[in-house]
Amino acid sequence: MHHVSSTFSRGVPLGIAASLALSAAPAAGTSDPASRPDVAALRDRGPAGLEALLARYDHAAPAERDALAADIDAVAGQRYATVSRLYWYTELDRAEAAARHLHRPILALRMLGDLREDLSCANSRLFRATLYADTEVSAFLRAHFVLYWSTERAVPTVTIDYGDGRKLVRTTTGNSAHYVLDDSGHVLDVLPGLYAPAVFRRELAASLALADRVRGMSDAKRVHATIAYHAAARDATGRAWDSARSATYTRGSRFLIGADQRADLLEQAQRRAMAKAVIEVPDLKRIGALRPDQVPSDDAAWSAIGQLMWNIADPAPQARPRGARPARPGPMVLDVTSRALVARLHNAGPADQRATPDQLADVIARLEQHIVADTAQNQFVLRQQIRQRIIERGETDFTALNAWIYSSVFATPRSDPWLGLLPRTEFTGLPGDGVVMP
């Protein structure tokens, strides 16, 4: 059993802390058949069934908690539900009925693979670890939305066999999106890809206001209000980009910029501006006049934009000797619960593969930079494309808009069964490029 360092578990609520101490391997279910919960009956009860099982879990002995974890995932419809404590519908009609009963919108996750399995698409794995595990995001979703997920298609997996019993099993591609739907399944808003927890909450809060505004409207008025909402949001995002032009970054940097580093960058930029002929800082870059679609595909660039846009800065200053290495690089994006789950999953392998505390801090810091970079790129590029589509077409049908997003925004159309992994443009030396058909 893998235990989480107190660095990552401090401040976690009791029930969640218990779940984070469990092994990341799938639980086997309770050993006593007579005491095993009726998973199907609890799932049919919806969120109340999950709450009942979580209450049992929170008061159980550690051995029983371990056994209950798989049952909780099955009832919740999500892997690691002992941490997120979220209930997900997998039938849209049931989600719509719950939304009508509760007067709430639906948050619909569209993904590759199965949210209940470890090997779902990369986006959904990060959602589980960094969004749904976040204490504030989890509480916000439980309080304001009916949750529903569906699969676009199976997620491609690759197994690398080293021939001595060791294997690497990974997924290869796959994007996901969160759709805000009204209680009849019409699209109100879309958040493509990964978002930082605080920005995710902020954007969904704006969607909630739209959902309240259109509730009870005729279809024509709802579509008109949705178009107006996205036109205003598109224009506001365009104006926000003007502020992003001042973002400065170091090319290839692998962490978010802390306060000390930001001051150093500004000083370097000023020196370069004053004496370009004498002082060269070749890796220091500024967004300047670039359009969003012209920004390099560099996490350093996009994370600098994200930090500036959403004021992602250092927490309270930490006292340390001048020149000493920080306890963790840069600002913190993930809360303590998410960080604990990330640590647990990262160190779930063989003992000789487990990260030291310093290595783990670096892994999490790089993950946080990637999250902020993805947030900025998704917000300024992909979401703007989706907004334009809604504005121009009045497109609020989930099936039609989702098909367009996967085809045109994510570049994984249903017409390509190989998801871009079989281009047939290069010689591989394998018969038929290694294709095996059922």
C-alpha cells in the first residue's frame, strides 16, 4: 500500500484523506458477499445512492474502505470517485429528467473511452486528477450541475512489450470537451480540453447565469440569447488578448513563472530594450503583436499568457536563503487534494520507480504549467472557434455541434477510423504498416 507524504495530504477532509491513502490499483470489492453493497440499486438511486455508500466508506475501517473503493467507482460512474465524490449519469434521458427536477443545467463530458477506467483518454485522466478531485470544483459541480458523460469512441491504446515481462501501456490520442446543456439537451456553452480549476469554475459560473436566463424561453428566444452571449464573450476574449500581448516568457521554460523569476525577466527585458547592441537575451520572448493562432506551441509561452490573464502568481512569500532552491517551483495551481491524488498515481508503480519528494514537486510543477498553458490556448484559440460557429450557425444541437468540434477543432473526424495514426504517407517496412484487422 502506498502512503502519501504529509506534504500533499495536509488539510484534506477526513473521508477524502482516507481514500488518498489507498493503493492506485483497482479495488477488488468487499470480500464478504453478504456485506457487499447492491451496486446496481445504489446506482439507480442517483447521487443519493452514492452519498449513502460514501457515508459507509467514511466510517469504515481501512481494510473495508479499500474493498469499497471499486463499488463506489461503479455507483458514481467515475474512477477515483472516493476523491471526487461526484455522481455521473451515463444516460442522457436520466440526466435531463434530473436537471428538470432540480432546475439545473447539465454538464456533459464528451470523451474517448470510459470515465470508469484508468485507460480513458488523456484529457479525461487529467480531469479526474486535477478538476474533479479539486475540493472547490467538486463542491461547485455537486451544488449547481447534473453531471453526465458519454463516449465519442474507444480510446486507442499502445502496449510496448520489452520482452522480459516489463510492459508500458498507454493511450495515444484523444480530446474531450465539457458541454453545458439545458434540461432538454440543447448546448449553451462549451469548454474544450483542459482548464485550470479556478478558471474552470469561473467559466462555468458564467454559463450558469446563461442557463438561468434562458430557462423557460421558446427555442427561438433561447437560440437568440445563446448567440448574444457568445458574441459578447468572443468580443471580451478578443479584448483580453490585447492585455496578453505584454506577456514575457523564457523559451522552453518548464515551470510557471514565480515572482522572483518575473522580476528577473522584466529586468532582462528592460536591459535588452536599453542596450540591444550590447546585451543579448536570445531566449527571452514577448507575445507582442502575435495573434493567438501565431503563438508558438510552447508551454512556456502559453502559460505566461495564462498567468497574466488569470493572475496566477505565487502564494504567500516563503522565507528562504537568497539563492536557495524553492521548496516547489513557481505558483500553485492545484489544491492539496488534487496534488495528493497526482502524487498517489505517479508513485503507484514499482518501488524503484517512485519519485523522491523533490522529483515529485518538479513533476507537479510541470503539470501545473501544462494546465495553465492548455487553459490559455483552449480559451483563446479553440473556444473562440466554437463561439464563432455558434454565432454564425446558431448551432445548439449537441450531436451536430459535437461532430463539428471533433472534426474541425480537434481534427479527429469520425470519417477517420484510425484517428490520424495511419497516414500511409511514409514507408515503415511493415506489411500493411502493421495493420491488424479483427
